[in-house]
Amino acid sequence: MIRSTTDRLFDGAIIAALVLIGLLMLFPFYYVFVVSFTSPVEYLRKGLVLLPEQWTLTSYRYLLSNNVFIKATGVSAFLATAGTALSLLVTAGGAYALSRKRLQGRRTLLILILMTTLFNPGLIPPYLLVRELHLINSIWALILPVLTSGWYVILMKGFFESIPDELEEAAKIDGASDIGIFWRIILPLSLPSLAAFGLFYAVAYWNTFFFAVLYINKPDLRPLQIVLQQLLIDNSSSSSGEFANQLSGEIQIPTDTLKMAAIMISTGPILLVYPLLQKHFAKGVMVGSIKG
């Protein structure tokens, strides 16, 4: 098919517009990246820095040597690793059980799980439950109430149903137990699905903010997003918050460079993990959502 000059000009205009929109969307992240590596002296002198004269790690060194920031990063790292592992185990275990037709009460359980995806209990019931379980000011208050998602269980159940029953029957003939089949056969075959949902859980746990505001009052248990919020909002030129005072300390580092460095550190792990799991991402979600 021979394309006319008008068609080529139209395609070129669309590509140029998309490139321009992409650059506009990437510019805020570029600015955060650049300012986080800018020398405090240069930033105070220029105010707006698009390309630093001297790249420096001053803001990163200070943040990574600050006890408040280190503790908050440790809390978020624990939430992301332990929470993701437990959530995947519970989600995969529940989905595998529901995918087996011999499970008694399977239909009722599916209806109950489906109801959790349709009706939101609101804020008060979960808070009362956490309080009655004496989980206030406990790191488990940020994991147990959100340990699994009904929607993820349903999607993963569809993935497990796509695995042939003959595989399970052959393992039983060889003497494998139900737990052995799940652990040694089903889970290794489910790596794309586990990688996709693991990324969802990891991002959610790493970005934990709202539940931390509700359930956590101890400063040592506050996750990174709380510290980042205090740094971004409270640490203004006219006021200083609890964390801002601890973070700014006595050294003369512009708060903006600290903010940008904190944003880069908080988004860095997700940016590093996502490319590693990207090849499993679309396949894992689509296999679980398509039946037949």
C-alpha cells in the first residue's frame, strides 16, 4: 500500500505530539532526579536547575545517615518483603483450594469472596477489628488487614484452573500429598502469575500510608511514606514539622534537595523491580483473567 504525502505528514504529526506529551510527562521526574543530585550551594544560588554544574550525593548521604529516615525505610522494606510473601502465600493457597472442584462449600466461599469485592465496609469496622486484636501500634496492623484481595484470589483461581488435572493426578499416583503438589508442582508453574500479583502487593505495601496514619502512633514504626509526607508538606519555609526538624538537623542543606532525594529513594526500589518482572506482568494477569 502506497501512502500519500498527507498520510505521512499526519503520522509525523501524531508521533511528534506523542513525543512531546511523553517529554512533558517525564519532565517532573527528570527535575526531581536532577535536583536530588545538585549541590546545595548551586541550588541556593540558581533556584531552578535543569542541568547541574556539579553532581553530588550530599542529600543522599545525609538522608541515608539519618536515623529517622533509615528506620522508616527499614519499616517499608519489611512491609514490602514480609507482606508480599505472606500475601502471595495466602492468595495462592486460597485460589488453589477454590480451583479444585472437590472442595466442599466452594460455591458459597466464592460468593463470600465476591461480596468483599463489591461491598466496602468503610473505615470504622476495620479499625475496631484491629483495635480488638490489640494490633494498634503494631507493624502487623499494616499487613494482616490487607493480607489478601478477593479480586486477586478470583484471578489467580482462574489461572490454577487452566492447569490440567492430569498433572495433579499423576503426582498423586507417585505418592505426593496435596501440600506437596501445591508447593512442588503448582507454584513453580505459576511463576508468571505470582510475579504479577507480587508486584501489585509489593507496590501497595511499599506505599503504605493511610493505614499507617490510622494504626501507628510510634515514630519508630512509621513507614517511609509517612516520613516523606512530613518532609514534603510540613517542612515548608515558614514552618517545620516533627520529622522535618529531625531531618534538617543543624546542617545547611536546602530542604528541596532533601525532598527530591527522598522521593528518588522511595520510588527507586519499585523502578528497579518493575523491569525485572515486566516480562511476567501481562502474561500473569491475562492468563488468570481468561477462561476457556
